[in-house]
Amino acid sequence: MNNPLNHHHRRSIRLRDYDYTQNGLYFVTVCVNKRQPLLGNVSDGEMKLSDAGKMIEEFWNKLPEKF
């Protein structure tokens, strides 16, 4: 069972006065179960998506249609 008093505290790396609601490029990190490479692997400097990674990419690309 998770104990809310036993969670990690991290320092925010967000810019203090930056408006993150504005258009721009953002880097997103997605972590999955126990940091397993379930979505693919980097090989020769290129991301090779697994079938699950391709499914997530397809959903990600459709997000603008939903919002």
C-alpha cells in the first residue's frame, strides 16, 4: 500500500515566470512499468518503436483533434 508520507519530493525544473499554456515545443518523458523499454528502443541514434510504441504514437498524434 502506498504511504502518502513516503513519496519523493522533486525540485521543479519549470521556468518560474514562463507561461506553459502558450504554443511552443516541449520535451515530454514517458516512463512505463519499472522503466522497461516497452515502447521501443534507441538503436544507432534512432528510436525504433515496438508495436505498443506505434499504438501510443498514433494516439499521441490524434490528441490535437480531441482538444
